[in-house]
Amino acid sequence: MPQYKQQTAEGVRWFCKFIYRGPESGTIKTKLKRGFITRRDAKQYEEDFLEELTADKTVSLSEQKLT
């Protein structure tokens, strides 16, 4: 999922925003995290977050990636 560029007083920062399905309730949730210095850092955060969710084996990757 995409990462976004944001202009701040400190310069350019990146943030990621993605949608996933909560493992406990199955509801659709949105995750937003800001303040990454590079786009690569934002992408890595997103991948790590989704990997942690799939570690439960209760949520499949296809259920998480909603478009």
C-alpha cells in the first residue's frame, strides 16, 4: 500500500496509512503512522506491522489487504 509525502517545518516527512482487518473482532481498521524520514522506513513499518498480525495465523494476508 502506498506511502505519502508530507511537508513539515523540519522538511519532508513520510507517513503510511493502510487498512487491515482486526484479528480479534474481524472489524476493518485503519492504521496511520507519521514522521518517517524516508519512504523506505514507512514501507518497512507497514510490512512489519502486517507481518506481526499474520503471526497469529488467525488473519490471512488476503483478508488484510482491502482495496
